[in-house]
Amino acid sequence: QVQPVESGGGLVQPGGSLRLSCAASGSIFGMNVMGWYRQAPGKQRELVARDSRGGITNYADSVKGRFTISRDNAKNTLYLQMNSLKPEDTAVYYCNTYPGLYYNWGQGTQVTVSS
């Protein structure tokens, strides 16, 4: 079964930065809008950012101005640069296509923002 591999998470203090990566299979990755999703404990999974093949990006209001999504189609890799992290950004982060979910969910990468 095809699923992305997310990496780059960790423990960071408030105000810190992390860069997440998502390696995904090429045939699906190159043909679809890709998104970063996150799920905090006790909450539903939510879309935080998406990147179209044409470079158009959209962000949830909660991360706008702090997160930057980008993609490298040659490497089939999606990135999420996260700056000015807040405790409320703590969650497991996943990548998948948008709006249809064409990959199985991967393991995700844990981001914990705490002092």
C-alpha cells in the first residue's frame, strides 16, 4: 500500500523552528495538490497548508505568516517550514493529497512545542 513518509519533527521551544519533509511516490505526487495535515490529541485531523502544482499555496488562519509549504517535484518531496512555533502547534503532522486523499495515511511526524 502506498503511503508517504514524513520526517523532521521533534521537541522545540516556543518561538523555535522546524522543517518537515514528506517523501511520496511520484505518480500521485506529481499530479495532485499536496497538503500538510495535523492531528492534536483529542482533536480531528485538520489541513494546515496546501500547495498546488502551479505554486499556489493556501494556509489555515492559525498558521498563516508562520508556516511555508513548498514542494520539489523532481524529488517527490513536500516540505513545511514552521517558524515562530506555539504550544498549540503540538500535533502529529501528516501529508496527503488534497482534497481527495489518494495516499494511505503514513506514520506522521510528531511535533511538540514546549518549554
